[in-house]
Amino acid sequence: MSTTTPTAAEPTTPVGKAADYLDQRTKVGVLTKQLVRKVFPDHWSFMLGEIALFSFVVLLISGVFLTMFFEPSMALVHYENEHPASMQGQLMSVAFASTLDMSFEVRGGLLMRQIHHWSALVFMAGIVVHMMRVFFTGAFRKPRELNWLVGTMLMILGLLAGFSGYSLPDDVLSGNGLRIADGVIKSIPIIGSYTSYFVFGGEFPGEHIIPRLFTVHILLIPALLLALIGVHLFLMVLNKHTQYPGSGRTDKNVVGYPAVPVFATKMAGNFFIIFGVLALMGGTMAINNVWNYGPYDPSPVGAGAQPDWYMLFLEGSLRLMPGQTEIVIAGYTLSLNVLVPAVIIPGLLFTFLFVYPFIEAKVTGDKREHHVLDRPRNVPTRTGLGVAFLTAFIILALAGSNDLIATHFDMSINAITWAFRILFFVGPWFAFWITKRICLGLQRKDRELVLHGHETGRIVRFANGEYIEVHRPLDEHERWLRVNYEAHAPLEIEPATDARGVRRRGYKADRRWQRLSRFFFEDRVEPVTPSELEAAHSHGEHDELEPSHGSPELVSGSRSVEQEH
Amino acid sequence: MKALAARRHHRFAPVVLLLLALLVTGGVYAALAPSPAQADTASTEDIETGKKLFQANCATCHGPNAEGTTEAPSLVGVGAAAVDFQVSTGRMPMQMSGPQAAAKPPQMDEEQTAALAAYVASLGPGPAIPTDEQVDAAEGDAAEGMALFRTNCAMCHNAVGAGGALSEGKYAPALLETSDRNIYQAMLTGPQSMPVFNDATLTPKEKRHIIAYVAEQRDGSAGGLSLGNLGPVSEGLWAWIVGLGLIIGAAVWIGAKSS
């Protein structure tokens, strides 16, 4: 927009003038207009990320309230307030005392604490379901690989935010968690004990960890989270939103509703619903009643001591690892019993998340942009790997709850632990295999449907005595959905030697990628091609009925289509 | 939610029933309860009834004179408190052989229990049944009790006494529905895998503080529904079921609104 456009009428109202002033200097109007007209596709699963975003907003609001009353100090005091009765006169840190004070003396304090904690749990759950949606639909493919990395980083920051916040009240339960963190740090060879002294400012627990965690929790991590959320959303707008496959939707357009009014209204509605649910939970369901655990003291551990759910996989991993794997080499202890379950296993899990988009890009050899999502069944190996990953995660989380499973289902904790040890290795493989089989089966069923149409249950007898069942062919929408995908074939690589018989460099690496590519795409179901469809139709001409409706309009209703520019 | 309720129901039903039974008969018991001094001088009539009951119900395992068999330990010297605890919580006479003798609705009424206790107490000196005053939660200090509970009991029974798992299918039961008298007796006699907390380890006063702390837990949480007091795992489960359940339900609804 040019400031000298003569046709632009001079604004007359104060608001108009102010807007014009801004616009002449920042072009904010152009941006707004573009944003307002931006088209967003519509599907409930596209709102899963909003769960994380909006619970984060609630976390910020309730968190600001909590910082007004929390005192991050490990100095010791006797608790003087009347409530809770079980804490009267006890010796505790100022941090713990201020948490109790905030819960029992500050109006609305307990409500805010509970809203904050529930929001944290829902925040992480929102991130997980959102990541599942993105993974299983292949929304991480080019050009969105970078945004997947940003998202994975957000998830890890979320874990750290949760853990640091959970430790602040300085109660027995979270102190046990810190003790485990200390043990994990110390298990790292060579630098472990130095790092632990560095983190805790001396011998665990010391007098510094709570103030340090406070800074991390209210400044460092939120700042990083906010910045990365900004990048995440910016990239989302820049790359445009993905859409589910369907007639009329291509990699070159976005079918959906304009941001204003439709999408914005829905977003606002969703925000209020999420805020409402979190407030309701905070108001009616007790969470982390720290006065039950008591002020931190390194000696006691209560039965049922576990971290919040998103850290449960680490707890489970530690619980599954046999203790005998601690070895002593030349006077130095190597705690494989901690190092493997608490550093190596989570390291592997996170690495998988970080590298997967790039591995898939490499084994498909696909360098195009993708804006239409995959149906999970059409990429059986990816779907299988995703389910295998989730299975491992869930088994670890359950193993972290093995004592509660034992008491609630009348089982022996030893038997459960052994079952999970075996399941941790067998379960993911089995989950992978069965998921992949189901996907391939669904693809075959789709082929069947496209080629032969729906069964109608109507049997017709011909004059020559032949019986056939009438099949109704799919309409165009149905067919589009089922034939518009790509079944990648394993990579083809150049031969080991060039024309002059000289060994080619990089052949070995190529071979390895090819092998991986085979693992991905050896088994596949090709989509029905037009010629196959043609053949199927002429073959079974007489058992078809005309579709009852005319040629369907591909893009219908009030939906907008935004063309890729 | 229902499944959880049903499970809890299943696990605690006997204890609830037991509590009801105890409430109904509580008043009667208060009058009958023998004080430590009385226990020693229980009437020979009681001891005779107790002996008969014992031979009918307990002798198969514990031997005709409670001297113990390969099946079950000797009861000589376990005291009236042990018998009262075991019989009034329904653990004895033991029925199923599982990882541990579980509490169930008591099979003996108050009088029979008292007679059995008198009989076993007559075999050798042992801890007596505590008096009402000894187990009065109102006399105890919950704050002291909290500190004692945290260092002595929480590792098995969970921070608020919601129960916890031990090895090989054994478990420390939830204490929230256990009677004050039974709590005292459990500490005094250390049933099965539980250690004995005699009066040197925990003085009678300290035991009363602990009872006061456990009693306070029955009032529920200041924060709302206590969700079984099981800590972060149940909280996480509820965050997924209630939180994400409602929110995703709403998202589907919003998503469906337009198309």
C-alpha cells in the first residue's frame, strides 16, 4: 500500500486517524488484512495444538499470581499459621512455608495453585496429542521439518518447566524427584559428580537449588517457551496450514474458512472452554497437596512416590532396570543401572523424534513440498513406528506406576516388573507389526472399494440364469480420497562402480539408505491407477448402476480457497 | 471413573462393612472393653468360652493349645491386642492362602472376640488391648503425628495412609477406614510384614499422635476431591480423562459446528 494513493479517503474519526498514523509508518494494515483473510482448514484435530497454547496462557496468568506469594528461599522457619493442623510448629524451608501460606491464608491462593498445576498436566498432554496428530498425518514433511524441530524443543522445554515447577514447593515428594535428578546427573561418567556440585551449589540438597530452580522456572524457561512458541506460530502462518486429503484439496491451495470471523471465533470459543475446564478442575479436584507430603527432608520416602505423568516414563525406566548393572572399573563406579535407563533410553526416544522427519525424507527421496496430509494407513511403516514409539512410552509410564497397579489389581509387583521388562522389548515390535498389517489391510480394502464399488445387497438374475450382486461405484469424493496418495518404492541407487569400473565413493552409505528404504517401502499397496479403474469398469459393466447424483461440485459451500502464491 | 469406583469398592468393601459393624457395636464395646488391668484378671468363664471357641475355629492351624503348627505361628505371648486386631479386622480365622491374610468382614462378634483374646492372654503375658483413652484421636496432636507418620509409616502406607505395595503381592493396606483401636494395635503387634512399634520405639503418646494424624486425613482435602490420595499418577490419569476428555470433546463439537 502506498502512502500517496490519492483515492484513499482521509480518515475523519480519531480512531481512523490513529490507525492511519500507524499504518503510514508500519504498514500494519496490510499485514492485518492478509492475516484476516488467511484461510484456515477446519478439523477438530487442528485444534489440539490450541490445547497446549491456551493452557500455556492459563499457566502464565496463574503463574504470575503465584510468584506474588512464593518465596524461593531454603532458610528454615517454624510454621506458625493455624492451617493445616498437621503442619503447625514444624520446621520447614521458607519456600515450603510460603506454599502453605499461599494455599491457606491467601484468598484464592489454593485455587490458583491447583489451576496452575492442572494446566501444566493438560499442557503436556495437549503437546503430546498435538504431536501425535502431526506425526501420524505426516505434517512434519517439507516444508515443515523445521517447525517439527521447534515443536519437539517446545515439548522438552515443557518437561523442564514442569519438573522445575514441581520441585519449587520443597516438599518430600518433589525432593525425592530432585534426589533422583541428582543421581542421574552423578551417573554421567567423569563429569557427573562435578556437575551435581555445580547444579546444587555443593552437596545435595544444599541451600541453593530452590532459588536457582525458581529463576529457571519463572524466567529462563518461560522466555524460551514464549520465543519458540512465537517461531512455531510464525512458521505455521508462513507455511500455511496443512489440510486433510479430499476432493478439491491440493498441495497448491488451502480449503477452509477465513481467519476472521470464522476461525477467530472458534479459537476464542476454544480458549474460553479450555480456561473453563482448567478452572473447574482447579476448583474441585485436589492436586499436589504438599502438606500431605511434608517439608523436604532427605530421609523419608512415601509409598506411591512418583513424578507428574509426563516424567513417569523416566521413573518407569529406572524401576525396570536391574540394579546389578552397577560396575566398578579401577576404583571408579560406572552406574549403568542409572545411566542406561535415565540418560540413554530417554536420549534414544528424543533422538527418534528429532531425526525422524529427515530420515523419512531421505528414504523416500522425496524433495517436494507437501501441504495435503497423509491418511495414516497410506504410510504403514511410519504409522507402525509411531505406534511402537507410543507403546514404549506407555509401557515405561505404566512401569513407573507398578506399585499402584499391584495394589489396585491385586498383583505381585515383582511379576509386574518382570512382565514390563519383557514387554518393553517385545511390545513395540509387536505394536509395529500389527499396526503395519492393519494399515496394509485397510489400503487393500480401499483398493477393493475403488475397483468394485459398494456392495448394495441387491442380487440380480439374468435371463441365462447367471446371478450377480449389484455394486454401486464410489462417487468422486470417495474415490479421490482413496486414490490420491503415493506409495513410495524403495530407493534406487547407482551401481557400485562407474562406467570405467572404478568403485564409486559413497556407495556403501547409499546401500545402507537403500536397506532402510526397503524396510520402509518393501511392503506397499499401490493406489488404483486410472487404467486399472477403466479395466475394472469395462469388465464388470453390467453390474454397475449409475451414481444417483450428478457430477459433484468439488469445492462446495461457503468455504474459501486460498491459492498458493 | 466407574471402573475406578468399582475397584475401590471391591478393595475396600470389607473394610467399609467392618467399619459399619464397628460403629453399630461401638457403644456396646466401650462398655465391654477390658482395660489392661482387667485383661490379666479376665474371668475364668471368659477364658473357658475363649478356649472352646479357639478349639473350634483356630486350633486346626494354631494347634489345640495355641502352641503353633507348621501352618501357623504359636500364639503364646502374642497378647490380647494381637488377637483383638486379627479377629476384629476379620483377618483371623484365616481363610484363603494368598500372599498375606487379608482383612474381611469379622466372623466373631464382640463377645466372642473378647473371649478369644482373654484365652490367648491367659497363655502368656503380652500386649493388652488399648484403652479408649489411649486411642482417642482428640487427645493427640496431628502435627506431631504427621512427622512421626512420615518417618515411620509413610514408606509402606503412603503419605496419608492410602496404602502401598510391598514385594511379591504383599501390601500395606489403606488406613483411612481402619478404627483407631486397630491402628494402635497394629503398631503394637506388627501384623505379618509390618514391623512392631513397641512402647520404646513409639511411646503410647506418640501412637496417639499418629492416630490423630490419620483421623485428620478422613476429613478429606482442602483442595477438593482427593482422587484417592494416590499422588501424581492418579492426578495424571484424571488430567487425561477429565481435562483432555472434556477439551477434546469440545474441540470435536466446535469442529462439527460449521460443516
